[in-house]
Amino acid sequence: MIHHHPELFRRHKNNPILTAANWPYPVNTVFNPGAILMPDGTTLLLCRVEDRRGHSHLCAARSVNGVDNWQIDSHPTLPADPEHFPEELWGIEDPRITHIPELESYAVVYTAYTRNGPGIALALTKDFITFERYGLIMQPDDKDGALLPRRIDGQWVLIHRPVNAPGAHMWVSYSPDLRSWGNHKLMMEARKGA
């Protein structure tokens, strides 16, 4: 007897749906975006874009159907700002977007590449035009941060992956104000293997 499982995901036939060739300014490559469905139903991708120097920044692309007719910002939406945030010296990458109803904002958790390795940084935005940067919230080596959308017992919750620890396990940390983080706990251990 053959069991047919419903398909959870189906790759779009036109992949990749965005490449460097789509960009309105010169770039090397376009990488994994953070994605969010906006209140009007528009899909917003905050793409990691590598410039001609090999440093990354974040750039927004918007589509009514999430597949084609992308409107891409004509310049970097969230450029690295090493002058004010020296931890962004080698660029910023891997954004994860969370809508935070309490703050009526979107949180963008991203990796800032410092001269000491990757750290987790945070910026808040209401419109993906202006951003309030919080700077590093987890020091190197740490990456793959994701913020939960609501407080738990009054605390904001961040899931992340310190990579200098043996095993690169997933950790969870807590904050009263999104700035000071503590009460770090091992959440899930990585499995052995590649």
C-alpha cells in the first residue's frame, strides 16, 4: 500500500525568483532574505546583498504576490554603519524579521560581522525605511538569532546559536528591555554529524 503525503512545500518553477541581475545597483550576489507578509498582503524580503567589495548589507524587495514583479529599493535599505557601529565593520547579514505587536514595530535580528567574528545585532523599524539600531545584543561568536514576537513572563526571548561553544547548540536568552540579555540557557543540542 502506497501512502501519498500532501506536499508541504513545492519549489517554484522559476527559481531563483531574485538574483543580482534584478538589482537596481551593482552587486555581487543576493543571499537568504528575512521575509514578512505586510498588513496589505505584500511580501517583503529583506535580502542579504553582497556588494562589489564582498561586504554585505540588507536591501528590501517587495512583491504583491511574493513571486514576481519585485520592487527593489534603489539603494541599500539597511547598510552597515561601521562609523557608528564598529561591530558592523565587515558588513551585516542573515536578517530575521519578527512583527512585535506590543511595540507596533518589526524587529530585525541580524548578524554583524565584527573583526572578532559574527555577533547578533538588533534594529527596530515601523516602515523598513528608517531603523532604530540597538547594536550588538550578543557578542561574538554568535549568530542565527531569532526574536519571539511576544514577551513571556514579562521578558523578551531570543533564540540563538553561539558558535564558539563546542557543538554549536541552540540557546535561549531573556531580556526586560531588548538591550540587556541574560538568564542564558541551553535549549536544544545539535545532533552529531555534518
